[in-house]
Amino acid sequence: MAAFVSECPDEQEMRRNLLEEFRSVTLSQAYHKIWFTLCKGLNEGSRRFPDQYIDTCSKLWDLLTQSEIPSPVRIMDFGGGTGETTEPIFRKMEALNKQMFISVEEPHEDYLRKYKEIINNISKASIDITYSGPFQDYYGHSVEDLRAKKAYPQHLQDTVLALHVLYHLTSIFDDPFDPYENMKQAIFAMYAILKPGGQMVIVLANHAVNIIGSASLKCFEVLFPHTLGNQKLLFEVWQNLLFDGGIADVLDASFPKFRAIVQQENVVDHVVLPTLAEVGIAASICCLLGLCADKSPFDQRVVQFCMDYVKTDGYKHGLYLDSEGMWVFPMKTYYITIQKVAIE
């Protein structure tokens, strides 16, 4: 099957405008533009597929089991972003009259400010600690050291969250490249601050099986062939440690007084965007994993390549044009819970 369509004038203009936006930007700026486009598509997907939104929110609430935890509830949110994802959870807890102490790690200062504003507007919630350093600052440090630098709260936590954040641990261009060690250290950092009986919740899209991962693999093969093996290895680490639950054995070996109980569920989200050019932008996000804070110049060829790829190969990964002229593709998202159980 060839390209979906010959580009109409509106499509051509959107492509030109988007390419111009990415002409002289940093990797960090490019990442946030791409993330904004993907979020726009997910938000539209939530509107057009209402069961998707209800299922995702209710699933997160059910997994967190916050209604069963006695007040006060202590939560640490790694890579908390603006707080918009967790706000509905906090509002539900407020309605249950639960007192909350929230700790947040978020390196983007503007996002962290917005997160704190949300907490300040929830009567039952208050900020415990905030840390604006990257996740990598936690690697290899003791709980005591991290508390001393105010990267950890003083109390162990009932719940630890990592919602769409573990993408940022490793860049394909890292040298040395060790996604296994990076993932292990990140999970250790979250598990260490979790109280016995507490629960960690990880949300991560499995890009290896969607158009986003396929576009990045082909892009690296053509533009940066020396990195192709790295991208494949990264996806293998996600699969083995998280989606297949292999992290349980790793945790049990390093925390012998506890047993990690790992469970996974997945839902299919839908990304809905008006033009193929925007689909190409969204599909390029895996090319910038681990680079969201990098100030180096962005290579515009990346988004150009991904725009071309979705035109010719998008149909292989579920991309279709709906009855209202919108482009839709599926994205499988995993909800992974890790419970920390003391061995008696």
C-alpha cells in the first residue's frame, strides 16, 4: 500500500508551518512541542472515545486503593509534571476527607510551580517536599543522603507514582548506554521510600508495538544507524523488566526483607489529530527520549522523516482516517503496580 493520500493544500501548509517551528530549536524545546502535540491527540481521543477516558481514570483510582489507606496519606510523585494527571485523584481523596501530604520530584520549574498551585487549592492536601533535580540524582544514594538534600521526605510513603515518566531515564545517544541499569536504579529509588505494605504505580506506553516506536526505529536506521541497536535494547528492557514483570526478581534480590508483588494491566488509548503532519510530529517523540532537558540543537530531519513515515507506513500500525476526517492511531498503555510486602 502506498501513501495514504496526495497532500491537500491544508496538509501541505500545516507541514510547512510545523517544519518551520522546528527549524531552530533545542532538543528540549522540540521535545515539549512534540509532547504538546501528542497530548492534544490524546485529549481529542478521550473526547471521541469517552470509554477510554473513564476507563483510564477509574483504573488509576482503583489501582491506587487510596480509599482504603487511613489518613493521613503520604504520596510521592516522581516526574509529577503540572499535576493535572493526579489532581482528579487528590480531589476524590479530598471528598473522602483524607488528609494528604504530597512530595513531588519534577525538574521542569514551571511545571513544578503549577503542581504546587494545584495542591494549594485542595483543602486536604499539603506539600511535604519538592525536588527540582532530575531522576538521575537519586541513583546510587542512600535514603539518608537523599533526605539530607531534601530529595526525599522524612517519612516512608503509602504510595509512589511514576506516571509517564520512565521514558526519560535513558537517551539513545548515551555513552555508555545502559538502559537496564538506569531502569533498575530508578525503580530502586522509588521502592526504597515506599513503606512496607505500600504500593508503587507506574504508567508507561508500550511504544515498541505502535506507530511511535516503529517511526523512531526507522528514523534511527536511516539518520543515525549507529543508534538502532540502542533503541531496540531500550524497548527490550521495558518489556523484560516492566511489561513482563521481571523487576520483581531484581527487587527481591536487592531488598531481601521484602517481596515485590508486580501486576500489570493495559488499556488501548487513541490519539486523534487533524493532519498527517501532526501525526508525524507525535510519532517522533521516541526519537527524543531522555533528551527533554538537553539544550543542544535539534535536527529538523527527525520530524520531517517521521511525517513521511506515517504517510507511507502508518496504516501498518493501525493509523486510519475516520468519518470526520481525523487521523486516529492506537497506543497501548500499561498500568504496573508493585506492592512492597514485608517477609515475616
